[in-house]
Amino acid sequence: MLEELCRQRGISFGYKDAYIEEQNRAAVAQGSEPQSLGSTELGRIVAASGGFVQGTTLQIPTTGYHTMEESSTLEANEAFSRLLTQIAERYGAL
């Protein structure tokens, strides 16, 4: 649903796992170590629930991730707000 809404509204998106997997293929080809796909709070909940709980994480692209200088563009924030509004409207929350 998120991908569909993004496509309909011209909002660019990407999949973190696909990006890291592509980076890992290049790293391995160059003899480097691959990166971990990491773990999110949602991932830990899904694992602990044995797959009963499922979902996705929607994230605003930023620079300086997890630092005091972390920031994002106004365009990314506006797109995120439009997307959240569309989701809320779709499910009758607005």
C-alpha cells in the first residue's frame, strides 16, 4: 500500500534491505565484508512474536543519521506528511 501511494503521488522511495544487498554484492565482489541488514524495534517484535506481528517501517531519508547533525530536506518532510495524511484518510482517521 505504501509503495502504491508513493507511486500515485510521485513520491520517491527505496527499500533499505534491497539497497544494502546491492551494496553487499559490490563489497563481496571487491573482497570486502558485507554489512548487516541491521535490526529494528519492529524486527525484534516480529521475531519475538514468531511472525504473528508483521508490518513495515516508514522512514524519512536523512543525512548524519544518529548524530547531532541529523537532518532531512523540507521536500522529504512534506512528502512524508502528505503520505501520512493519505494513509489516515484511507483508513478513516481524518
